[in-house]
Amino acid sequence: MTAVQDAPAAPQKEIGRDRRRKEDQRLITGRTRWTDNITLPGMLHLAMVRSPHAHARIVSIDTAEAKTSTNVVDVLTGADLGEGQGVNINAWPITPDQVTPTHVPMPSDRVACAGEIVACVVARSAAEARDAAELVDVEWEVLPAVLDLKKAAADEVLAHPDLGTNKSAYWKFDSEEAGTGGNVDEAIAKARTDGIVIEREYRQQRLIPAFMEPRSVVVDPTGEQITMWSATQIPHILRFALAATTGVPESKIRVIAPDVGGGFGGKLQTTPEEFIAWAVARRLGKPIKYTETRSESLVSGHHGRDQWQRLTLAAEKDGTVTGLKVDLLADLGAYVAIVGGGVPVLGAFMFNSIYKFPAYQFGVQTVLTNSTWTDAYRGAGRPEATYAIERLMDELAVEVGVDPIAIREKNWINADEFPFTTVAGMEYDSGDYAAATARAKEMLGYDELRAEQKRRRESNDPVQLGIGVSTFTEMCGLAPSRVLGSLDYGAGGWEHASVRMLATGKVEIVTGASAHGQGHETAFSQIVADRLGVAFEDVEVLHGDTQISHKGLDTYGSRSLVVGGEALVKATDKVIERAKPIAAHMLEASADDIEFSGGRFSVRGTDQGVAIAEVAMAAFAAHDLPDGVEPSIDSEATYDPVNFNFPHGTHLCAVEVDTETGGVKMRKYACCDDIGNIINPLIVSGQVHGGLVQGIAQALWEEALFDESGTLVTGSFVDYLLPTSADTISFDIDHTTSPSLTNTLGTKGVGEAGTIASTPAVVNAVVDAIRHFGVNDVRMPCTPERVWKAIHANDGGDPTERAAMPHFGDEDVAGNQETPGASSTEGAGA
Amino acid sequence: MIPTAFDYLAPTTVEEALSALAQHGDDAKIMAGGQSLLPVLRMRLNAPEMVIDLGRIDSLRGVRDDGDAIVIGAMTPHFEVAKDPLVTEHAALIPKAIEHLADAQVRHRGTFGGALAHADPAGDLGAPALALGAQFVIAGSGGTRTVGADEFFVDLFETAIGEDEILTEVRVPKHTGWGAHYEKFVRVVHQWPIVAVAAAVRMDGGSIAEARVGLTNMGSTPIRARAVEAALVGAAPTDDGVRAAAEQAAEGTNPPSDLNGDADYRRHLARVLTRRAVVAAAGG
């Protein structure tokens, strides 16, 4: 080994570069294996027999005819699988006394929602399994079902009669009790006397995470170690759940998430299908594959949102906010899913958003119904919170008679007030709401559009213009283990990374985050390339296989970069530290005199140096290492952050409402997100664009609906309206930069930001366009019919009828208020 | 999803197709592009034992001039119909509707006759065919017969085509020089129309001389808005000129109520969209 004398020119910095995603070529050209592409010798296929009823007792299951069908190997019921099938766990009991029905993957006695699996057919081909599944004859005793969230909260019909109630848990945060603020009831009482009280009830409709790749699972039980491939976001958590509930030692389980085609939260579940495939494979000793159809995916994959939000905002007459009270009813569906009631709890810290509320109270009642279970969907709790507060701020602006941006400016945390501890107890590290807002206004052409809006209104134009504002923040990087522990979350939030320095100068990094479309391979390569001074192309990112990535907590909650990326930084720093003594030895210098820069170790004050690849080679050869130094510079790190991080941004949306049809057409959308330092602007743009469309889709298009018997009416994409690129416009996006102070890269999460911010921006715009017709709300999705009916709701009627409704009483939050969308306003302007 | 197993025949002549149909009767289903049939089979909503694919019968494909009408072969894919010079010259309303029909893939695989024979009341071609007074040529074992548009659409997914018959071609009377517009109202672009209006207008001087108006998804079949057509004669091609006539658009309709709107909302839409379609067709 000879020391290289000439230092090469420093490579271009990778962080901040618009790198095209290195994973895309293989994903786009099909040079990869998705779970459904995996074929094993002797593999058998599963087809599921599902309940058509929302609530029914299984009287009998006749499998005889199905068993004689061509190439059928077996037909199994819940009774056949018994306890070996494990349990689908809830990892976050939000209260100690939470009512949690046991969720057996394949029940043998009773189903609690349509789509539940009661039998499965094992056959030599998927087609033969499907044919035979139709021959399974189930005799049902249909039981009364409860589908409506408010009716369920009244406990008249029980989703699980043996539990005695549909109310699962009531979780509360009160700023006075927590010592983070004042008494909210006093603030509201005072505002009723001499200020403004705005009371609204908003509906967060149920949504379906419509990932591109349907869920699929393959189980190979033929070795001593059982391997499961699954289209999942959470291979590590899945492995834990299998071990914890099926009795197989964790060390005998390998879970592989190969390339996974999207999730949006919908794949962070441990599913009945995975557990059934697992049980059947173990029982038969044969590899098993199950891939769901889209129809099955829509009815049985977990759904998202589904809340009623009762909100009371108190303010002084000039619009200074004084209190916020939030009462939620949240639909769990038939079972408490893995995060389950934790989803609304994640929103609890975000209703106060960027505003300086002196008093705050949040309560959520989670409720069981005979519907598909619900869990995290892109944003998970925070879109609901952001929607509520951003809709309320627009309403407050109307009451005070000022521009919606002005009312926000009056109440938000100023840039010089960071770090700022909020009334919900969160410490916001950095941000500049005014800067992001100024930029967004400029991009939208806010003042010009306001002028146009005025012209259209004055001329009674059939097409009215509305402008919606959303100045959001969110907490992301779902992590700090202590915080999660204090909330009774079942796991920690750390992340693990390791860096392997290969003898040929290439670098393998292993991350516990489990990408399913985010572009981790590219972004993580950029970080490592800069950190170690190696070429972007020389970095390989490995993930998703518990045998390769042995430690990890997977991908959700905008955590991969801010937690997993930071773990990677720490691991690379350790590589450099481990390499220093070897480099010093090679350079015949003291380790104290070695400095590392641009991929080279050099002796301070000299031009002597070695490249990190040479050190890696020296460590590999191990022919001449200093005494006591291990022949490896590979390193790993597990990182647990001390705080979340808080990206924010200002989203402005202009819509045209055709008052003759109620049709809503997006005119312009501009957003300025502050997500701290950016690793790859191209990937960020993709996250923002996709996130925006998903949030806009909640505002305008998507809604999962059941009929009274519990059948999913929106059971295909004919009725569940997923937008395509043809339904969207080109978005104007930009960024301000307030680096996060809670991680060394200064990054903040961006995976959910667009979805969280956009929904209220759009609905605010729709309401703004037609407010002069006496409209103060349109329920989501804002269908043309709903918009048109809102415009004409006051035709010939008393336009003040809605505002004259009595304010919310102090009755039980579980709610017996039948009137949807109740609202009232007291005080100035009412 | 995987359909139930079925047998498959791909005859190359109409005669072969008819004889296969006669042989298999109720157990057979005709495939004419498959854009509606295949999803139905894959979701196992229907399970025919035999699928007879008309895709290889060359004589059913293409557009020809036949004096006062153009003749569109039933198996001509939508995109070929839409770009055919005879169609654009003499039946401009049809390409206007095809432009909004489903998505590009469906327009390439689906066929003109297949869509009409499927008779989905929310299908985009029924209203234009009805408005233009199309005639449907139907072949059976005893030869061919021709049915007018008014008799062709019988009910939801039901036409005058007998169980042992095949739609072979559609004769569209030439509407040379007529303005045309298809006004389709949807929430997302790949959706079936909530309501759509097909309008063709012949102008004379500054006013409407003749108008043809068809409604999509306002009943169990496409509906011809004859009252509107009559009231439009002599009207100025402007919003105000057309408004009164368009107000009659919902008369005699029986629209469905579903997730996208109730019947009253659809009646309202029919009036608004009719006005817009007629004004646009007239070049206003």
C-alpha cells in the first residue's frame, strides 16, 4: 500500500442534487420481483372465502364440494387452523382500559365486517383455487349490524355483542391539566360574553389507501427457518408479530419485503391474509402464495380517516385566538388495527397547529362498528387536525371581517419565537411562517386573484372564484421512543443503519427503513456519497429483508430520512473514526493528525493522504494493521431522536366553481413548504405532487361508503373515484429553508406534507367561492351535487337557520347529535 | 381477478359467428372488443360457457360511404371511427363523443358496435346515435334486418338484437355541415357520464334551422329530447336564445339516483348541459 500523493478534485456535492432515482430503471422495466412474481417449487395458491355480511354468525361451512374441485389440495376453515393462526395485534392501546376485540385472522364463530375471511381454498393454481372458493357453502345467521359512527357511539346495536359496548377508548389531553396552557372552558365562556365563539362539526370521510400494487404474500415453510415475502411497509414489525402470536421463535422467521408498490399507510398492517398464508403453509409444509384482487383490497385492506369532529374555537373580537376545544368520534371499524386508535391521538398535538392558543383541550372517543377496520392513511391523524384548524381559521377570518391570511398572521408563532413550546406540549424547533406565506402569495398571484374574485362576484358571473388558504405544520419523524412510550405505544421509534466498506471500494449500506416507492436508495446514496466522499454510483442500499437488515422499525410517519437518514449519518461517522487509525498507520502519522475530507484521509498540514477505499482495502487485506486494531471499518448505529420535527408550509389554492352545475375546477395551486435542508429536490417534488393529489382527492373525489347492510358500495374504482393525472393541474411548488435543529442533516419529513396541507386549502377555496350564497361548509368530498345544493340551500329559506343552531352542550362526547355538519357562531358578525 | 373457465371461438365470417351462436344459444356471449365484457367476467358477475369473439371478422370493420348515409362496421374500434374522414365530415357528433369515451386504451380496444349493443345507458355513443337517427343492421340466420334508433334501445343493457343475432353495421344519415357538440359532465375524466348531452345543429342564416339532441344517462336508455329539438327551430344560437328550449330537456326522463347525484340534480344538469351543448354545436 502506497500513499497517493495527489489529492483529486473534490467531487460535486450530492446532497441537494436533482438525482434521478437509481431504483426507477429496474422498477419501470420490470427487472425486479414483486411478491406476486415469486414462484417456488411446489408452491400452492390460496383463494379466500369472505363474508358478504357485516355481522353474522357462522352456522356451518360445507367444504365438501370445493374439496373435490380440480387440483384442490385442501379447504380450511377457522376451526381447522385453530390457535396456530396467531392474532392480528393492536400495538397501541391508547388507554389502559381500552376495549379491544380479539382479532383472529380467520374466525370460526362470527364475522364482524364484510370481507372477513371464513375459509380458504388451497389449490395448485390461483384460478383453480378461485373456482373452488365459489363452491364453499357457508350458512349464515345474519346479526344486526351497526355501520354509522354516531349510532354506534349510542350503543344501541353492538358490533361485538360480547363486549357490551362499542366504545373502545376515550383519550383526552387538557392543557390546564398538562400544565401547558389555561382552562379552555373558561376561555370559551369568556368569549361567549365578549368575544367570538365558532362551533363547527366537520366530517372526515372514510378513505381507502389505493396503493398501486395489491397486497401479496408468499410463505416458504420448507426449511427450518420459515420465510415470508410480503408486500408490506413493515417487515420487521411483521416478523415480531408473527413470533409473538404464533409461537415460532423470532430467530426462525425471515420476512422479506421485496420491491413494494406503494403503501400510503395501507401496508403498515399485519394482515389476516399474511397470518392465514403463514398458518396454511406451516400446516401443509408447502410454499403458499396469496395475492389479493383489487376488489378484495378495497374491502379488506384497512381504511383511513372516518371521524366526526366537533370543534369550538374561542377568540377575542379582534381575532386573537383564546381557546380551542376538540371532541372527536373516530371509527375503528370492526377491530382495533395495529395503530388503530393511535391515529386520532397522533392528531391531538396538531389541532393548535402554528397558532398561539393559550388554552386547548382534545378528546377522542374511539368506536367499534361493523365496517372494515381503519388505521393510518398518509398523514394519519394530522390531516384531520390540519383540516379542522385551517377550516376554522377561515371561518374566524370571516367573522372578524379580515383576509384569511391576516387572521393567521395575527395568531401564528413568529420566526423569532422559536424554539416554541406549544399549548399541546410540543417543542417546535424552527420555522418561518411569514416567509413561506409571502412566497406562496407571490407564486399564486394572490392579490390579482382576489381582485378577479371581486369582479366575478360583482358581475354575478356564473363561474365564481374562491381562494383557499392552508398554513399547516405537522409533526413527523415518528420516533422519540420515550414519547411513544409515554403514550403507551407498543414499540420504540429508533432506526438502525450499517455501513459495509467493501474491499473493491464499493459501499453497501443497510437501513432498517423499508422503502415502498419513496426513493430511499437514491437519497441515502447521496448522503453517504457526500459523507464518505465516494461516488453516488458506488453506494448500494439494502433494505427490507430481516436477514440482511436485521434491525429496523420500517417506513411510515415521514420517518425514513429524519430518523433512518440520521442513523446512517452516525454509522458513516463511525466508519470514518474506525478508519482513522488505519489511515494514520498507512501514512506513518499520528491518528490525532489525521483529518478526513472529500473521501481522503490526510495528514494535517501536508499533502500526504489516502482515499477511504484504500483504507477499506487495507482493512480487508489486514496484512499491516496497527496493533489491536480490528480488520474492519464497517460500522453501525441505532439512532433515537429526542424530538419530532415540524415541517410547515403555506398552501394556496384557487378554484373556479361553476354555480350552474356545482362543478369545481382547480385554477391554480401554489405551495411553499419548509422542510429544512433538502437531500434530493426531484424526489421532494415527487412527494409533494403526489401528496397534493392525495389530499385534493379527499377534498373533491374519494369517499368509501357502505350501505345499511354493510356492503361496500364503493367496492371498485368505478365508484371509488381515484383521480388520475388527467384530473389534476400542474402545481407550483417552492421551498423556504429553516433547517431542523433536531438532526444533523437539518432535514424535516416530506412524505405526508402535501396530503396534510392540501385538503383544507381546497375546501376553503370551494367555500370561499360560494360563501356569498350563505354557505359556510361543504361536506367532503365536495361533489358537484353537494356544491350545487349548498348554493341553493337557502333558496326561499331562512339563510340564518344554520347559524342560529344552539351551541354544543356539555353532554357526553360520544354524541347523540344527529344533525351532520352542525355549526353556529356567536359574537361579532354573527 | 380470474374469470370462470370458458371456451373461446374466433370466427372469421358473420355466417360462422351466427352458426356458433345458434349452436351455443344461451351459453354463449358475444365479445366485440371486450371492454365491458371482460371486467364482468373477471368479477364473476357473468359466467358464459362460450365466448364468441367477433374481432377477426374483417368484413365488420371499417367505414364506407353509401349515398345519403355513412356505414360504420360494428367492429370498427372507436379510435378508427373518430379519425375517419367520412365520419368527421358527415357525422361530426360521433367523434365529439368518442373524444370523451373512457380512456385511450379503451378507445383502441373497444368497438363502435360493441358499445352500442352493450346499451349501457351511461355509454357515450347511444345519445349521438339516437340524435343522428342511426339505423342498426342486424344479421340473423334468416338474413339481415334494419332497426331504427328509436326501436333499437329497449331498456337497461337491452336492445332489439335477438339472442341469435349479431349487430353488423350502423348506418348514420349524413348530417353534412351540421355543427356538433357532446357535453359530458363527470367528476373524474375516466368516469361514465353523470349526465351528457349530444347535440347536432344545422344553422341557417343567424339562427338554428334544425337541431338533434340526445341525452345520456337520463333513463334506462338514451333519450331523444324531441321537445327541445322542436323548440330550438328558429332560435338564436346564444345562451339566452337557447335557454327556454333547453329548459324542456328533462321532460319525459327518468334519471337514476346514485353516489354522483340524485334524479333531481340530474334533471337540472340535463337542462344546463343541453343549453351548453346546443350553443357549442352552433358554434356559439
